[in-house]
Amino acid sequence: MSTKVTCFAASSSRNSINKQLVTYAAGLVEGADVEVLDLNDYELPLFSVDREAELGQPQLAQDFLGKIQGSDALIIAFAEHNGCYSAAYKNIYDWASRIEAKVYKDTRIVLLATSPGGRGGQSVLQLALAQIPRFGGEIRGSVSMPMFFENFDSESGVVKNSEIDAEIKAVLKRLLSDD
């Protein structure tokens, strides 16, 4: 049975630079069944207990959770909105966590983040590094890529900066290792 790796950008932007980054990373994973999700396929009303009482557990939230929990490993690239998660990610996560609090239960995870600026999404990455283990995820590594447009070639879909590229490849090796 093949190892299942699910990847997604925690963004709903059709032109997401984090989607470009996670798609690149997904292409580096060898010897596994790799799927790249689009959060736009899981768009739901804003979570609230009132909406939950009205809607129950929406099928899209169940589907997203099923993808996560049906995976052996995840690669997530976090978009940073004002230092926090994007509303799209936070919303689908809130819905999924009401079905199963340990959304990332026993799943190996590599976290990525990028931005056009010099910090490379470090604020949201630090938030994810602190929170994901509380929800059952086993973080195998993380990489922040600053200055996306200087360090990534969008036409060819590859990281141009050799140091950052080496960091990404190193954390991806830890993703599926038994160590």
C-alpha cells in the first residue's frame, strides 16, 4: 500500500503564491501517492455555533477532514493575512475540528510559508508550529521563504534560491522517514 501525502495551500487565492510553493514541494515527494487540494473546493459559510446548529456537519467539512485523516503525511503552505491564518483556512479548520478535535491526529506534517516580503510568512508559520501539535499533528519540519518573487520562478514552478531549495528538500526527506 502506497503512502498517501496530501498537500494544500492555506489560502483561497486563485493566484496563491503558497499554492505555487506547495505544488512545487508536492512534486518533490517520491514513492508516495500525492494529492494537492484546493481550499476553494471546501468553501463553507463562516463557522459559528448558530450555523453549526442549523447545518450540522456539512459534507464539505467531512470531506476535508476525510482527506486529512486519510493521509499518512501533509504538506501545508500557509498564507499570512495580517500575521494570522487566512480566513479560508481558519474557517474550514473550525468546521473540521467540530467533527474531530484532533484534526491532524497522528499525521506527519511539513509546514511551509511564503510571502512577497522579507519575513516570508514567519508570523503565521510560528502560529502553526505552536498550534498544530495541540491538534495531533507531528511536525517534521518547516521552511519560510521570504521574497517569493525573487526566490521562486513562477513560469517554471521552481525555487530559484538554492539554499531555500535545499531546506525544502531536507524537510521533505524527514516527512516520510521513520526517524
